[in-house]
Amino acid sequence: QQPVQSPQAVILREGEDAVINCSSSKALYSVHWYRQKHGEAPVFLMILLKGGEQKGHEKISASFNEKKQQSSLYLTASQLSYSGTYFCGTQPFKAAGNKLTFGGGTRVLVKP
Amino acid sequence: DTEVTQTPKHLVMGMTNKKSLKCEQHMGHRAMYWYKQKAKKPPELMFVYSYEKLSINESVPSRFSPECPNSSLLNLHLHALQPEDSALYLCASSQGKALAGSTDTQYFGPGTRLTVL
């Protein structure tokens, strides 16, 4: 079952912050975050494992709330290069380590 | 190096044609994937090869035929496609940790944009 991402789209000014959420109805083992720019490959950002770990990539960080089965991606002091579509990929417990189901995506536009 | 290459970048084919998409990685990964991505939608898993054997087929129509000749190479053979098969076809690779209780990072190629007329 596809995880639900929110919001569907967000427009930011350079330097502003944003949060993207990814929620699953299943108990998750891991959440993978990717960013895809128009016409390009999805680029891996980070993996969150069960246990509420926080990870970071540039000024992008993420957390995993086991109780809610929700991961949040934090875009801090956004840069123009952060524009793109962000996808979360989820791996439920007992699912194979190589099978991800992607959420619908969140389109982020950072303006000067 | 986390590069996955795909050829061709663009492909236009008729419904009666036979064509192939190619994917290559030299990271020593043992799992390779095919995804289909429609505009403004997430990637949808089609096939997974693990250690050169087909391990996952997400009920993909037989007009799509995957092949993994060796651990570095993955092909997708196309035959008698329909216009609704037009999409971006993404290849990915990962180390190959397929067991439950493990997790694996997938690295994507740039994709082949396929148009079926």
C-alpha cells in the first residue's frame, strides 16, 4: 500500500524552511528519501531506520516516528537547488530489503 | 562512484516494433531493478533481479521481458507495446540485501523516455 505524502506541493522563498511528511498504514522497517529534478534520475538523500533516528544531508534532515509510522523531511534554510520532487520510499517489516513502495511525491519550488 | 547508465535516453516505437532498453552499473551491486514512471507520479516497481535471478515480478504484462545477462547488465525487451506504456523507464541497482530485517539503498539511472505511437 502506497504511503501518503503531504503536502502535495510547496512554494518557498530562498532561506525559508519546510516540512514534508510521509505516513504509512503499515509498521515500517525503513523509510528512504529521494529527490528528483525534472527530467533527471531520483537521487538518494537518506535512509531512516526504525528507532526514531535522525539523519542529515546538507541542510536537509529527517526523522522517523515509530508510534505514528511517519517520517518527516525538514528542508532548512532552503536553497534554489532544493527544488524538485521529493519521494519517500517505505519498507514494511517482514518485507524484503529490496522492495520499496513510493509515496505520491511532494513538489518543492524554491524561488529567489 | 554511484553511477547507473541507461541507453537510449529517448525511444519512439510503433506498436508492432521490438526494441530493448539497456542498463549498466559497475558498482559491484548484485540487485538490479526496473521501474516505470508516468508524469507527476512516483516510480512503480516492475522487476527485481537479485544475483542475476528474477526475484520480483510485479504482475507486469508479458510484452515486457526482462533479462539479466550478468551482474552488471540489465535489459528490458519490449514487444507489441501499447500507447499507455509510454513513460520514463528507470533502472536502479543496490548491493543486494534482500532479506527482511535488512535494508538496501537503491541508486537510479537517468531513465529512458519511451513513446509508443
